[in-house]
Amino acid sequence: MKIGFVSLGCPKNLVDSERMLGKLAQDGYTLVPMRLYWRRGHVKVELGLAKGKKSHDKRADIKAKTADREAKVAMGRARKERG
């Protein structure tokens, strides 16, 4: 994914922004837009910094989701059997 910048100020700011984004991508971080503001014909973006999950975190989440899903299915079967 390529992120484009429009610099309203000095061209040096644009180069600095691209350099920072490159560094973030190398370290495994991602910029996530949190909020958008419209001001006088321009859009301001509030950015958040995020890092992806590790594989062991993903496995734990998948295991928890599967257990919840199986519990809901079992509860549904019990309700159908009752009446």
C-alpha cells in the first residue's frame, strides 16, 4: 500500500514524512487513520500507530472464538430440545 502526501508547506516536510513512514514500515508498524476533520476545504487526519499481532496471539484469539462459537451452538441445541 502506498500512502501519498500533499504538503501545504515546505517541500522538506514532505521528504521528512516519507522518511518517517519508511522507518515505520521497516519496524513493522502501521499508521491507522483514527479521525477525519474537514477544515476550510482541507482534510485533517488524526493518526494512530499500530503494530500487528504475533502469531501466538492470533492462535489464542482463534481458539477463544472457536470455543465461544461451540458454546453458542450447544446452547442453541439445548433450547431447541426443551421446547
